[in-house]
Amino acid sequence: MTVTFVGLGPGDPGLLTLRAAEVLGKADTIVVNVSSCPKDVLALCAPGAEIVDADDRDAAKLVLAAARTGTVARLVSGDSGLGGRAAREAEQCAAEGVPFEIVPGVSAVTAVPQYAGIPLRDERTREVRVVDAAGGGVDWDSVAAGDATLVVLGADGMISEVAKGIISAGRADSTPVAYTSLGSTTEQETVVTTLNRLYAETKGMDTPAMIIVGDVVRWREKLSWFETKALFGWRVLVPRTKEQAADLSEQLRSYGAVPDEVPTISVEPPRTPQQMDRAIKGLVTGRYEWVVFTSVNAVKAVREKFVEYGLDARAYAGLKVAAVGEQTAAALVEFGVIPDLTPSGEQSSDGLLEVWPPYDEDLDPINRVLLPRADIATDRLISGLTDLGWECDDVTAYRTVRAAPPPQPIREAIKGGGFDAVLFTSSSTVKNLIGIAGKPHNVTVIAVIGPQTAKTAEEYGLRVDVMAEKPSVSALAEALAEYGAKRRAAQVEAGESLRKPSQMRRGARKKRFT
């Protein structure tokens, strides 16, 4: 029976402390305002943990009730030590004799200015004052006098009064001010202005927001790092499962994007497993000279068969192994198998055929090649190997079927321009996405992994904007980031407002550039 109050920080799930993650992974019950809690935080909860939504409810009663049967993590926004809510709830725990612990969160007071590229102190400004303007009644003459940096919280709906109060305390109306809304999230927006222009320049901006007043605001021009990321705030559709897209999504996040994984295909076992059973037996007994893997799914399918038969990577001894693509080769290496042959140029079946040796009966004791592949694989590789004198066993290792349609909000975002970009990693992802969710809006940036995928996209009436230099998902994400950086630079050079592709559609809100 223990309650731990956990500060969530200012908004970026990546700022959650190690201790907070540990508590989440062990708690029996999580009490949280679900509507304001990032999904990535809830994903850290222990399997089977009960999530209790405290929105519009007496959180203290929920916490105490849950504490009677197990451990409770009470999640609060920001730093649990700076807000009054956690203190009041902890007080009630103490009154009821319930043990509690407080895990501080990263404070928005220090985090948000850093995400905006503004140090609160420098060699000329040594003092920082934090002011809570919520509810009014601030004695501005006492807190705003001098040249200390002011960090103003809770000013939502009171911008004009705050600016007038600071000016009346003696600050020049030309004093630099930064207004940052939704700080540390991918929706963060910062406007740099002056006290006399603060209200006019920030009208209609999102809340919650923080106001920073003082000469330190001038640092933003040099130190802005978050909002200037190549894909900052872009919502990117990744037509893959979460498991397949983990590395790709992480790479996109590093560019400032918000990835949404939407699977377009479902991988299922073959309808009749006997063919794969015979192939694995032949692989072990020396039937094949080569085995060729054209996808990560093929590696996985063979690996699962190995596990079923009690085999491991040693079963590849004496075999030559080829792989098409970096991800496929990496999947083999993870299993302990280093490919003997990979394309040196184009990472495709054609690229592999360019480096594949012709069959030589004096050098090759066996002329047979095993190709464990998808049921919808093309015959290009087989015909090429046959022309080189090899005999191929084309074995269905797995079936690909079209996935179920995504939820309605995702479908509407795809067709209505809610996504800034979509990454197509194969021709089948183009066909299947359009089949289950509809055609992406014409403002959406279309990025493809290679020429064949580009051709398919164009056949379906899509405009291809980005193509990877080499067919790998990492190169595709990098190409999209380069496109985003060039697009942003062009907007800045032209003096235009920064707008994401999704904001180019009719009725979308313009994003200010400062």
C-alpha cells in the first residue's frame, strides 16, 4: 500500500526520469488525467496495470481507494513538487496514514526555455524570477523591477494585463519577449516580439504557454534547435507495423516528426507448411548451394522453422547465403549469419543478379538455390538465376494479406490532408494503403523507397516528391528530412510564414515564423 506521485515533465515523453519509468513499470494502478497524458508514457506501464482516468473526478479519492489494494502511481503534469495539486493529494495520503513518495518531474520553468533556445541566465543577466500570473493580483512593481529574466506562468487569457503590468513596473516597452506555447511538444510554437507588441503578436495562439521577458530572449536567434529540425511537427504516415517500424519511427522522431504506424499488410504462415518443411530439411541435408533472402519476413519465417526443429544458426554451415537489402542482411546478422553476397549497387533483386556468379560445374558441387519468399514475389530473380545456370526452389515462406482498414480518424486524415508526408517502402504498400484507407491528399508529400515503388505510386495518380538514393528505410527517412530542410530554408529565404504541408490545404492554420 504505497502511492508515488510522479511528475511527467513539460510534455516531451523523452524527459521522463528513469525513476519515473521504473515506478510506472511496477505500479498496480495508474491514476492520471488520460486526456493530457502522452501515449508513450502510458506504454511504460506494467502489463495488466489498471489505468484510472482522473479527468473531472476527485483524484485524491481515486488514489486512496486504489492504495488499499496495491501500489499506485499518481501521474501529474510538470514537476510534482511545483504544483499545488500533488501537495494537496499527498496531504490527504498522510492524513489517512498511506505511505507516499514524490518523484520530481523536469520543470517546465527550465525545460521550455531550453526547447525554445533561450538560456534564462547569461554573463549579463544573473537573476531569474518566476511569476505565477494565474488569477491576477500580481504586484508587478516588486517582481518586474530591474533587469532580471522573468518567467511568467499561467498568463493564459491575461496577456495584455501582464504586458501592461511589466511596463508599468519600469521595463521598456521594447523589451524582448518570447511567448512559447505547448512547450517541448512537437506542436511547440514560439513568437519573439516586444512587450508593447506581445498581445497583438500572440493572439489566437495555443495554450498552455510561457512568457519569457528580458535580454536573454535574443539568444534564440542563435540557439533555436528544436523548432528548426528538418521535419519539426510533421505528421508522417509509416505504412508498417509498430514492430517493423521501430527504428524508422525513432529516426523520424530525431528529425522532429510525429510518426503514425499504420500496417497495410498482415504476414501469415503458408496455407500448407509441407513445402517449407521439405525446404528446411533440404537446407540441413545439403540439397542447396545457396539460400537467398529477399526480405526480413523471409529471414523470420526460416528462423521460426529452425526454432520449431531445434536448430540454430549452425545449420547454415556449408551454405552460401545471399541477402537483398540492408535490413534483410541485418536480420541475418542478428541471427548469427553473415551474408556471403549482397548487392554492391542497387539494393534489389536486379542489384543482386549483377553480382551473382554464373554456375560453374567445376567450382560448384551443387547448382540448386533455395528462395524462401512471399507468396506474391515476382519471378525476376528466378529467371535471372536460371539464365545464369542455377536451378531454383521457390518456396512460399509466408503469405501477405491486406491488413484491416485503420480507424476512421486515420482514414480521414489520409484523405483530408491531415498527414504531412507518407513513406512508401514497397509497391505493395502503395496498393494496400489506397485499398484500405484511400488515396492521400494532394498536399501530402509522397516519399518512396525506389524507382519501382515510384512507378506504382504514379500509376495510382500520386505525385512522387522524394525518392531515396538507395532502397533502405533509413535512406528514405533521411531523404525526407533533406526535403523538409530545403523546404523550410526556401520559406525562410522568401520571408514566408513557416507552414507544414498539411497547413497548405484550405482552412488550415498558418504557423508563424519568428
